[in-house]
Amino acid sequence: MRGELTTYTSKRRFDDTPEPRGTRGRRKASQPLRFLVQRHAATRLHYDFRIEFDGVLKSWAVTKAPSRDPSVKRLAVEVEDHPVDYGTFEGTIPEGNYGAGTVQVWDTGTWSPQHPDTLEADFAKGSVKMTLNGERLKGGWALVRLKSDRGKPSKRNNWLLIKEKDDHAVPGEGDALAAIDASVTTGRSMAEITAGAASKPVAKPAGRKSAAKSALAKAVGRASMKPPQFVPIQLCKVADHPPGGNGWVHEIKFDGYRIQIGVGGGRATVRTRSGLDWSDRFPELGAEAADWPDAVVDGELCALDDDGMPDFPALQAAISDGKTSKLIYFAFDLLFEGTEDLRSLPLSHRKARLRAWVDRVGEPDGRLRYVEHFGATGQAVLESACRIDLEGVISKKLDAPYHAGRSSSWVKSKCRGRDEVVIGGWSSDGGTRFRSLLVGVRDKHAKGGLRYLGRVGTGYGEKVTKTLVPALKAVAAEVSPFSGTGAPKGGKDIHWLDPVLVAEVEHGGYTESGSLRQAAFKGLREDKRATEVTEAPQAKTAVASPSPAKPAVGTAFRPGKVIVAGVTISSPDKVLWPAVGDRPAITKADLARYYEAAAERILPHVAHRPTSIIRAPDGITGDTFFQRHAMAGSNPRLKLIDVQARTPYVAAIDVGGLVAIGQSGGLELHPWGCAADQPEVPDQITFDLDPDEGLGFGDVIAAAKVVKVKLEALGLTPFVKTTGGKGLHVVVPIKADSRSRISWDQNKAFAKAVSEAIRVEAPDRFTTTLAKKARGGKIFIDYLRNGRMATAVAPWSPRARPGAGIAYPLSWGQVKAGLDPSAFNLWTYRTLLKKPDPWRDFRASAVSLKPALKKMGL
């Protein structure tokens, strides 16, 4: 089946047509084969489908635009072979020449035969299956030759072009791609090519104004003298799972601000979801959008992290600092093009028009990005989104018009619990220092009241609180806005607010009492009104382990992994603690699920704190190492903390961070005794009671009670926990505000002085000497955990030791004869988590250490 160009050459007068004369091409075996689709306005508009083979472009004239809908079969009439050079041709063939009319490069890319060994035989048989990798056409496609035409032998070489069913198929899309009128190489429409408008490069430095852009503006024209008015937006309904069936497509849910951009008359207005003009907040976006063709566009404005993933806190920081030049606008709908109202068109056609509009703007890596949609099953798209740590998916009906307000034709499903709540108050330490937010949602059954959803206790760094607290104080109120039961009654540490501020939070579902579990603050939502927040935040979507089905969002299929709190767990069955008796082995997946379940208890003691981690990638029977600093490839769910060391420390800030530690084989958590934003100011003191060989746990219990009495006599409130081994920790919270803060040297000196005083009073029972040979049947009081960079195991942290023990927080009532520390382990944690937290008031119990320092003569 040798490709020939004789017919092609004989039909053309090359002195009168700009088409390339061309010759048979030569290619290296390693070079990929090219394919292209050219939109051709000849006697009638059609699409020329061409694939490179044997040095030529095998070509078919397709009656209508190719469709990604597998139920749509396009008639493709085989025509003469074309030279490979024809793949770059775009222009107008003059009247009087064969094929006279305008040609646009509508798509281009590479192709490969699905059955390369039988390709020539497949051509002869009339059934060619191929995989396309273009800008607009991707995945499996088939060319099938027709043996008959309406029941009679076919006089022409007619084929059918058919999309195969795969992740790139879009069932229900129909003829929508016919609305795409923009070259993938120059960005020009058919009219612009005909008019001879300058070619417009598809990629150029952001913000650069080209002559092509000016030519484009002249060709398109300015239909209005000012930006169009705000168009009420369509909103989503919430669902636990994406809808199934044909006719639905699924888009990635971006974590940013919903923004509508209206362009007209060489000006642009940037508006929020409620219609507020925020053009002054995003001046760079507004200035660039002013050069776009007249339109009203719906989309999401995002900040991207170093991995190109949406980062909502970074977006808020950019707005707060006025550094918005690097924000990206993801466009997902086109409501008006010029003065034409597109809202009554089905989504499939609006998206096709949007794709062409974005392509004409011509900056695929610039500030404006087109949001692709996927026709694979919604659950497959959701699971793929969750695997790469995105927020979720928006599912949309292809045949639905654009409806203002909340509509069942748009449905959102999330990977993790993340949504908006209304702030009704905040709590403090000592009446001033910020501690947590009190949140709820508008209660439809109570006049203006909020239904209480609990406290949001993590997610606050120093920079966040500096901007958050003034915003809270500006809307202070005298009475509680909460209706019903569950909210605090009040007091000097409870501050009520007018319920007008909206916060975005991430959480791990709900407790049995209906409160948010493991809620973490992500930022204020200035773009949303509190009156809109009437739905309780969506619980996180359970994502099953990957099935043999291929993921949908362009991610590689990764077998043998599970997802916990949005984090992919590799080698989930790897044993970290071996089986003991009738207790099964504990795997990496088990550890990840423990961190997820216990996060609400662990995070108050490790969140936003420099943390050292004992890692055992091969389990406790393999090698272990103590990780103090961030390492190359640290999971992005972990926060990097600068403590003026050679490299940053890491810290978990939410449940995903804890699970990420488990994914890396992190078995133990050892935080510093300070917050990340004050690395030079300790806020707790730890006394480690370590018994010598031969002493029983009863001796440790008695020693802990001695330390408790000593500390209480100094005006402090001690707490106690097991260490996951044979000892106990007695821990004292202390204040670290500007009036109370002390240095690390003072902290360590106080711990040493108290320990020495206890030793002097009972030298036969206690020692402060580190050397084991000096212990002689005594309890060693280790005060050395209280200097800068010193650490102690966190409450609820597992231990990398046989028995899978947990450093378990106790009430002082539990510290009595019969207490067995081995009962607190990873096999029993579910029962332990059902019990009240004896350390719930740990931070609230902090007092200044300065009076105690004076009492100790320091």
C-alpha cells in the first residue's frame, strides 16, 4: 500500500495555489507518526482527516466535525494522498483551483496504530484502529470502510470515523465540536484566515501585546462600548457521589474564587459570584482581559503551588499582600460571545464555543486556561482527582442550558470535607489570645440563627491570626448568634460575632454529636455572603482502592494503592508491626487509618509545631532513623518551618499531613515544645520519668504523683501521659504571650531546678543523672527535653516498638494501682477514642511561668 502523490499533483496548479508541492517524506523509525484535522470551507464545509503513513498523509474528507461521542459515526470519504508538508498548511485556496476555499488547522498531534504488526492488512481489510494524541482528539478511534451505500455496492471509497469507548470519550456530546472555530496553531478563526489576519502564536510571554492581537481585535470588532453587566451565575447542588449515565461530563473542582469576567469595548470587569466588582483587587487580570474578544466568561481564579496544584491559602495570601500577578483564571463556561447570549445553548455547545474563544486568545500557558471536561464515569474521575490531591469534581449535563441559581444540572462531589461555614464567635486564652473559631450554618428553621457545628481549632499561623483577629473584632456582638443546643454558654474566653463572616474549612466528617471532626481553617471567603451558607459542609467522599479500570484525569494507573484522607498510600499491605499472639499484623494502611481517626486528638499537640519523626519504612524489624529536617521530596501536605537551622523542619497542619507522615513510614511524632511562629518561646515543660531495671510500674505511678504535687505547689497545672513504653511523662502547659514568654534557657533551668529539688527530698527514690550506672534502682527524672530543639513524644503518637504502644493521655484519676500502659495500643485505639479526652483543656490551662521561676529562685 505504497503512498503516491501523482493524483495530488495532477489536481493542482502550484503557480496559483499556496498549497505545498511536497514530495514523499522520510522519517526515522523513532519519530512518531503525525495526524491532523483541517477544517475546509470548500463547496461545502467539511473536515479533512489525515494520518501519516509510508511517507504521505492518507486522507479522508469527513462530512462533519469529528465527535467524541461513540454513538456518532461520521462518514469519511477517502481522497488522494497528500504530502507530509500539507500538515502545516493553513490559508485560502483561490477560486478556480481544486478545493478552493479556506483551510484551518483544526487539530494536530501524533497517532499510533493499535495493531502495528497488521496495519497494512488492516488497511486492505478496511478496519484501522488507532490511538490519537492531539489537542482536541485523543484516545482510541477507528476507521471502518463501508462495503455498501444504502444497500448497494459503494461506488466511492467510503469509510466511517468512530470514537471508541474509553476515558476520552464524551457520550452525549453529539455535534458540539463543530462550534470550535479556532486554529490550534495560529488561533485564527475561518473568517480571520479568509481576511488574511496575521497569524497569532499560540504561546508567548504572558502580558506581551502582539501585532496579531491588534489584528484580531480589528477582525472581531467591538460590539459594545463598555463591559457587559453582571450575569447571575449557576450554582451546584451537593451530592455524595457523581451522577452516572450518558449525557454527563465531569470537570475538576478548582480551589479558588468563582469569578465572572465581562469584556467589552476594550475594557474588562472582574466580578465575584455575587456580582461585586473586584477589578481593583486583580489589576493584572483585568488589564489582560481587556484585550480579549468581547464576552462574558465564567470561571475560577486560583493560585498554584510549585506542583501546579490549586492552593487556596496561597490565593488568600496573594490577595492580602496585593501580589496577584501570578494568579491563573480557569474558564469553564461562556455565557456571552460579543452580544450573542449563549445561555440557552446546551453546555456541549457553550464549551465548544469557549474552547474556540480561549484558543483565539492564544496563551495556553498564560493567565487564561480552558477547563477540560471528561466523559468517563464520574466516580472514576473523582477517584483520579482525589489521587492527585485535588478537591473534587463538578458534574454537568451536556444538554442543559445555563440556569441562574442552584440547579440539578450541575452537581459537585468532593474528595474531602471542605466547604463554607459562618463564623458566630471565637474563643481565646485569658480573654485575649486567639484560640479557635465557633462556626455554624444558617438554620432554615430559625429566624436568622446559626446551627452550631463546633470549633475550628487548627490552621492558624501567625500571619493568619494577624489578619483574622482584626476582622473578627470588627463584627463583635453582645449575644450568641447560635440557635438550638451545643454552642458554648459564654464566658470571658468566648467572644460573639454578628454572623456575617464566611470561613472555608477542611474537616474529616462529623462526630456522633454532629460537630465537625478535625476541622482546620483554610481562609475567609470574602466572595460569599453568610446568607448563602445554609447547607452543612459535605462530609469527605469515601474513595475506594483503585480498581483495574484506568484512571480518568490523565494520571498513570497505579495498582495496589489505597487513599486515606486524600493521600495515596503505596504498599498499603506492608507490615510495620508484626502480629502478636491472636492480634494481627499492623500494616501501613492501618497506620494511615489510625492517623486519620486520631487526628482530632493528635493535632492540638503537633499542628504547626516543628516535628521530628522516627521513620521505619520497612517496619520496626527493619532500619529506623530519626528525621529532624525536611528531606527532598517531602510531601506537599506537610508544612515547612524555618527554625534558623540548615534546612527547615516539617510539621503536620491537618489530617492529610498526619497521613502523609504515615505514608512515608513515620511511626513516631516528636514535636518541639513551642509553636512554629515562635520557635524561640517555649510553651510547655516535660518531665520524663524513666524507671531503672527492676522497678515496677507502680513505682513510676508514685513518682508521677510526687512531681504533680510539686508542680501544683508552684501554681502550675500538670498533665500526665504514658510514653508507650515503661515510663510516664508529666507535662505542664505555660503561656507564651508577650507578657509571659520566657527563654529556652529559663525553661530548661526551671525543669532542672524542680527535678533537683525532688531528688534532694527523696535521694533514695530519684536521680537526675543520665548515666544508667548511676541510677541504682531509682526513677530518672529527665529534664533535658526542655531545651531548644529538644523533643518529646506527642500524645497519641504510636511508638516504633514491639506491642505497638501509644503515648496515651491520662487523667490523674487513672494514675493508680493496676494501670497497665500496654493496654493503650494500635489494636485498641478505636475503643480509646470513644472515651473523653483528658487533655482537652491542656492549652487552656496554661499560666505564666514567671511566678514559679521566682519561687524557685531563678
